[in-house]
Amino acid sequence: MMGQRKRREFPEAFKREAVERVRTSGLTIVAVAQELDVHETVLRRWIARYGEPGLVPVKRVGGTAAAGGLSPADLAAENARLKRENARLQTERDILKKGDCIFDKPGPREQVWALIVGRFERWHFSALRTI
């Protein structure tokens, strides 16, 4: 049983302060866990137990909290991704609109059939009567 560490116990007040530090400091969970010399999984468990539901650490950007904990670079990247997706979807929509008007018009098969039916009486093919 070499190398086993004794399980450490922390008071509830310490756990609550750790959760508050994650929430308000702007540091990541990993950084706070390293500061406190606890494993990040332990700190995440404390956040789940003592934190508010849906608690996400607030990241500070330029002294103010960023919306949703995202940095301006993250927001810009997300905005660019959404613009690309929007352009792709608009292109797909336009293609489908053009395809819709193409399929409304009679194609070669329908034209041939209309020609055959239109001249049916004139040609007097008995084979066409079975169709």
C-alpha cells in the first residue's frame, strides 16, 4: 500500500469559499483547484453541491464580466461561424427555390408523353391503346 495518500477532509466553509472564488475571480476551475491544492474534479463536485444551479465561472475581460463567460475573441469566432452558416443556408435555400420552379415545368419525359397522347388518334397504334 505504498504511495497512497490519506484522504483529506475540508470544512464546509472552505468548500463554499472555494465555490465563491470560482464564481467571482474570473479564473478557471482548474486554476482555482491548483491554487487550493485540490483536484479539479473535487472542486467541480463542490460547485455542483454548493453553487447555484447552472453556475458557470465568470471570466473577467478588461475589468468587466463578459456575457455568458465568453471572451471577445470567442464571441467574434462564434459570430463569424454563424455568419458562414447563415450564408450557406441562404445558398441552399436559393438553390431549392430555383429547383422548385424547374420541377414545376414539364420535362422531356412529359413532353414526349404529351406528343404521343396528342397524336394517338392519328397514328392508330394498337399497342398504345394498352398503355
